[in-house]
Amino acid sequence: TPKGGKDKKGAKTGGKKGKTGGSGKSKKAGLTFPVGRTQSLLKSGRYSSRVGKGAPVYLAAVLEYLCAEMLELAGNASRDNKKKRITPRFLTLAIRNDEELNKLLSGVTIASGGVL
């Protein structure tokens, strides 16, 4: 049966359960972060009258890299303190102990992060 609809017994067949394959922009670029959503946010944010094809891919890649870097450092900080969960405190410790991240996020306050 087509998407949605009902089967012979009258039960719903459930249209899109989970994404099976597809060839989305993120998959083509080899990224985890959503390129399509990044593109729509760039357009709706009115940063520019026009948005190129490569801009959302590049931005999604940069954001994915920054998140991976911060999560890795915060995970190391939590492991050093014999904890399994990353808390805002560990994010703060990771950012403030890394020279480049500290410079990038110098004007950022993390809630419940404490002080170094």
C-alpha cells in the first residue's frame, strides 16, 4: 500500500517509520549535522539575500567539528573525575583549559558551569 493508508485488517501501515537510505545533503557530504536544516536556517535568518550551495555544507561541517572537539574534551574531563556523564561543569573545564576554545568562547557563560 502507499504511504499512510491502511492494510487489509484496517490497521494503519505507518508511512515513514525511519529513514532507510536516501541521498540527503548530509549523507552526500559525509556529515552527521543536518545540511538541509542549516540551509533553511541560513535563508530564514536573513543573513544574506542569497545562499550558495556550498555555504550550508561548510557551516554544518564546522559546527560538527566544534561539537566533536568540545565533547571529546568534556568526555576526557569527566573520565578524569571518574564520572560517566558529561555535565555543564565538565564542558566549562574542557573549554577553559583549551587555549583556542577559550579564546573562541571567552564571552560565553555556561549555566551551572562553575568557575575554573
